[in-house]
Amino acid sequence: MKRFYRGAIYGAGILVLALGLTLNTKTGMGVAPILSVSYSAAQILGVSLGDATFVLYCLFVAGEFVLRGKNCRWYDLLQLPFSLLFSRLLNLFDRFVAYDPLTHGLTPNLAVLVLGIAVTGVGITMTVNMRLVPNPGDGIVQALAERIGKDQGFAKNIFDIGCVTFTCLLCLVTVGHVVGIGVGTIVAMLGVGRSVAVVNHFFKEKMCRAAGLNETAAAGS
């Protein structure tokens, strides 16, 4: 039964995370840093967000192997089927979450942005705390932290800045203006971490106990 709860929490977390990231893209105020590259590429190339994200996540997995070198972990290849499933969910939510920021004012758009950040935080805690296959975005940040010998929070900041910088350069070179970067990107960069902290404070112990996991071990993963 503990294994069932663990798998159920993890599976629900994938759904929640995909929904949260989709809501973030619907505000018209800028997408989350980690999705900025795939979002801008999707807009430039005219492909779906899910397809662009799948390619990006595959590159993240390859980057993990490069960063770890001889210490690479072959089970990280399980992130590839995860990426395929997650990208399909992004396409599904993108199709059915019908919200046009141009027809709404600043207040509703801000509300959707805050909701998206909160939902993203919930999805991250549900997937990360179950210690199964990591989201490739989290996986490459962990690999970067190991490589530079810094904590994961610092590596996350560096990685987010790198994603935003690359997105700006890509857009300026290809279309002459920036796509997908805005105040929402900065808010997401700051807010997702706080959302994760709040959800963990109130629910992490309960989640880990239901899944039969040791909370201390989960915190260190």
C-alpha cells in the first residue's frame, strides 16, 4: 500500500506540475525561466510547447551525463520517457486551458500567474519528495550543483539566469525581439522556491509518511 501511495503521489505531482507550468505560460507576462527556452523556440518555429520542451529535456538529460562524466548514472535515462509523458501533458493542458490574457485586465492575469506559481510549487514537492524519476529540469540542476560543488539553490539560480540569457540571445538573433520573458519570469524565479517551501512546511511530513519514506532522507535527495 505504501508503494501505491508513493506512485499515486508522484503521478499526481506530474499532472499538477504540468498544469502549473501551463498556467504560467497563459498570463502573457513571461514564462518560468526553465521553460523560457522551449517556449520561445516553440513561438519562433511554430511548433507546440510540449514538442519543444521534449527536445529541451532530452538536451538536459544529455547535459547531466556530460556534467557527471565518469560518475554518470545510467538510470537517469529514465528521464527520457518521463520527458515524453510530461511534454504530452503540456500539450494537453495548453489545448484545454483556454485563457487569453489580452481579454483580461492586469488583476486577473496576476491572479493566474500567482495560481500558476503556487500549483507549480505543489507539483515540484509531490514529485521531488517521492524520490523517483526526477524532472530533467531538476536533474540537470542537481548535476550542476555536484559539478561546481555548490548547494542546489545556488545552482538553480545560476541555471535560471543561464536559461533566461540564452532565451534573450536566441530571440534577438532570430526575430529581433525577446519572446516569453517578462515580469512573470522574475516573479516565477522568486516565487516557485517560496511556494515549494510553504508546501513542504505544511505537507511534506504527511506525504513522506504516506509513501513510507523517511522525511530526512527525502530532504537530502
